[in-house]
Amino acid sequence: MSTTNLQLLAFLSGLLISLNPTTLSAFTGLLLGSIGKGHKKSEQSLVAISFLVVLFCLYSLVGLVALNLLNLLEAQTISNVAIFLAIIGIIWGILLIKEYYWYGHHRYLSFRLAHRLHNRTTKKSDPASAMLASMTTAYITVPSVGIPLIIIATICTVLPDPSQATRMIAFFVLALLLPLIAIYIASLSGLKLSAIVRWKEDSKGSFRLVMGLSTIILAWILLLLLNGVIEL
Amino acid sequence: MGTVGLEPASQIVADLSIRAVLAALVLIIFLIIFTSAVRKNQSAKVIIFITLVSIVAVVSTILCTTAYLHLQDTAMLMQQGYIQ
């Protein structure tokens, strides 16, 4: 597997996992709150950029911390940890696929937090609130985004060139934010955010299915790397 | 009479792993397409979901086992000095 293929893998998996109903809801809620308060385009831009920058920094930090922690371990230990992480990824992927069949039919661990986030994004729409909303979103999406991110970081630990690892994580995180950037640019061009909200509500089961399958496939790629089928 | 060549075990493992993953992906896609046709039928959804989970579990078990055995073999060969 060449470096270009790995970067493409990171980018594509990030794009598939980016269709996360939580981040889409938080971001569109924030923008709708900003528009509802009569903010000018420059103020709306500041709110959106604050949210996106903080989210990018937090996701990148998680990826880089995971990478550095894994690199501290011995080679044999990394391999055993990698198998364990792949199993976690597969289990989480199955839970996400379950959402496609029965959406929301379980207790959310962070339901109260999600409720508070919703209140915050609709009532307050300044850059500071946007940053706080971003941190809360990053926390809520720890399993859905964090697990694939850690699997990508684990794949990076077997790369011969360490600088490629940072680039792979950057590609993955950038791909995670691409739909949000596209929504923001489209809203500036006149797209109604209510259409995005409706599309998200109609398709959230499918989004979870895609996220689940992507996480499982990433875990399988990691296992194929470990058993020597795919070589770097 | 010619000699019979045996494929190295690692090659067999590689073939098995790749075939398992590809077959699983094809079956999963088929099951998802089938789900959209029977969305209203609860029992069918349960059966499809259980089948999907079983496929994922079987393939994952194969991959985890082969990965673990490969890592054990590599560690043993490194200890004996055959590879570095």
C-alpha cells in the first residue's frame, strides 16, 4: 500500500464518517441561531469559523495524542493494543449499524448534554458560545469520531516515515469537517438551512449505517495490516 | 512424476483473509439493499440484522485470529534471530 493510497484511505474514511448527525445538528443549530438573531454575514462567519477551528484543533489533538501514546509502547505491545482497538471499532460499528434499523431505541449516555447543547446553540450565538458548542460536540462525538480516529492513528504507527502519520491524521480531520464547510458556504450562497435540517432528519439512519460500515472496514484494514496481507 | 508444491501457510492465510473480507462486503451490501425492501416488516429486520452481525463476527474472528497468530510467529522468529 503506497503513501498516496494511505492518505486517500484516511481522506475517504474521514469523509464517510463526517456525515455525523450530531455535528450536523450542532453546526446548523448554531448557524440558525446566528441568522435568527439578525447577525450580519461577517458575524455569522466568525461564529462558524470559531466552531470549525476549535473542532479541527480538538480532533487533531486527539489523533496526535493517541499516535504519541502508541509510539511510546513496544512493537509487540502496539500490535496487541491494535487488535484490541480493532475489536472495539468492530463492536462500535455494529452499534452504529443498529441505528439504521432502530434509530434512537436506547438510552443516550450524553442525552442531557445534547439537550443542553441544543439550548445553547439556539439561544446564544457569539464566537465564545460557538467555541463552547464545538467543545461539547467534540465530547459527544468521542465514540463515533474518536474510535475511527484512534484506528487511523494505530495504522499510522506502522508507517516507516513518522511525518506521514501527521499528514494522514490531518487529512482525516479535514475530511471530517468538509461537509460543515460545504454547508456554511452553501448557506452564504442562499441555501436554506431548514432544508439541511430536514435532510439530516430524513437520512440520519443511513448516516449511522455508513459510519458503522466505515468503522468496521477501517478495523478490518488494521487487522489485514497486522496479519501481513497488506504491506507498507 | 513431478514434485507437489505446497503454498506457504502465510499465502493461504492472506488469500483466506482477502476472500472473507470481500465476500462479507458483498453480502452486507446485499443485505442492506434487501432491508430497504422490507423496512416495514419487524421480523425481517431482526433476521437481517442478526445475519449481518453474524457475518461481521465471523470475518472479524478470522482476521483477529490470523493477525494474532502472525504476530506470535513473527515474535518467535525474531527471538530465534531469523528476522530482525
